[in-house]
Amino acid sequence: MSLHNILPTIIANNELHARWLNTLSLMENTGARKISASEDPTTVTYIILKHAAEEHRHAYYLKKQIEKTGSKNCPTYNDASLVASQYSKYYLNMLDVEVSRYLKKDLQLTGKELRFAAYLLVTYAIEVRADELYPIYQDALEAAKSKVNVKSIILEEEGHLEEMINQLKEFSPDWQRHADKAVNIETRLFNNWVEALGLRLTNL
């Protein structure tokens, strides 16, 4: 199954839609926390602070959107309040782990250099995905005439991707090769996540 097939089914069920929004909120919050964890306390830049703040705001915004579904059953990120909870948590964590392994092996990075490089590549891959996922979701929302709206997130994510490319160009003249590797890793993990979502829906 693809997101194009899955999302209309999710949106049509208010409780499931609430859990989907909560799952996206979890992922945005996880991303924000990973950005903060990668920060150097002395050399952290304006762009990194801005990016972490906006990811946190996306997590909050998506939580607020749950109210529009009429559901009150997603107060936390516990498993019962998420869709395909284990895969949803595994997806971002494994992306971080696998990109870090690649950087250790390919560039022999360690310590804060490894954390910063992993932040760049993981975040780039996630922004590439966000630039695809949120517009598909917004189209499905509009087709269903849902009150939920993610247009503001779409605009900010587009800016994030441009910022990540600029940082990657400063990081390495060979940045595209490293970025492509991160995207390949993310694509595999994302497809596994979508498959888990599809299985969850067939078992409803």
C-alpha cells in the first residue's frame, strides 16, 4: 500500500485520524529532540536553534489539530495513542543509528563531529520525506473536506530543506553522495513503516 491509499482510510475514521496526527507529532518531537541532542553547547548556530524550535512547534501544532477530529484519546505518546507505534518509533531511531554507522565507516568520524554530521544527513533525509509526505496528506485532507490543515508545516519544511542543503555544502564538497546514502537508508525504513501502517489498517 502507498500513502495515497492509506490516508483516505485514516482520515475517514476520527479516532484513527487522531492517532495518525499524534504519530506525526511524535515524529516531529523526536526530530526536535535529536537536533537538540546534537548541539554543541558553545558553537550551536542560529539555524540549528531555529530548526529545533520549528520542529517542536510542528509537534505542538499537530497535537492541537487532534482537537479538530473530535477525539480526546491521545493525551500522550503511549502506544495506544499512536498508529503502528513500534515501527513509528523504530523508523527515526534506526535512521539515526544507520546514518551514524555509515559516517563512522566512510568518514571515520567520532564524538561531536559524528553527532553534527549525523544531524545534517538525518535531518536532510527527513526533510526530503516531509516535502513529499505533508503535501500528499494535505491533498487527502482537502479531498475529504477535513477541518485539519497542515499548510503551515509544508511552507516551513520547504525552507528547512534549503537550509539543510546549504549546511551540507559547507560540510563536504562530496555532500551529495553522503546525502544520497542517507536518503536511501530513509527510503527503506519509511517503506517498512508504510507497510506496517497498511497492515494495521487491514487488521482493524
